[in-house]
Amino acid sequence: MVRPAAVYIISVAAELAGVHPQTLRTYERKGLLKPARTSGGTRRYSDRDVERVRLIQDLTQGEGVNLAGVLRILDLQDQVEALADQLADAQDAVDRVRQEARAALHEAVRRTGAELVLYRPGAIERHPSARRR
């Protein structure tokens, strides 16, 4: 997964999220946030980080979830996002294979000049018209 651009210093990120900069440091210490760092060690926050802080605030203040629960929720959310990315990659791979198979089939038909029929062993026995005999 590509990391979003980290562009905000801690004071700007805190203001955008509506929290004190110390809150961001606490969230980082507890493992809730992982801001990027410059070569000099300065924290840099992305829009995604700011949204994550807002979600943490909603969960803790609005829903009454403690920080350990928030950490678990965020971990599960990250896992879901990673799995969704993997699924999208797999679907793309399946689409590519289908396109390649269709191209190969069309090329085989063009070369032979004959129609090709897909054969699946056992398909005749399973077909409803085969049962009527």
C-alpha cells in the first residue's frame, strides 16, 4: 500500500484534527498513529493521519471506547483495507487471465478456421437435458 503524502507538521495536524499536539504524541506513543518522519526526525502527518485522529476522537469521546479498544478497531480496519487491496489485485489478475484466454481462443479459431467447443469432463452428465433420456 502506498503511504499518503505526509505534509503537515504536528501543530498544523493537531489544529486540523481539533486536538492538542500533545494528544498526537500520546496517540503515537500508544501505537494509534505512525506519522512519517523527516531525515531530521520531525513528525509529518498526512490527511489520512488527520482523519484517523478524528476517528479516534469520535470513538473515545462519542462512543466511549477506551484507547486499547480503539487500537484493536484501527488494527482491524487496517487489516480490512489490506485485504481489500489484495482482493482488488486478485480480481485484476483474474481479468488479465480471462483476456489472455479469450485472445488465445480467438487466435486458435483464426488459425484453424474451426469452431472450438469448451469441454468439461462430467458436464454432459450434469446437464439437465442429459437426465431426461
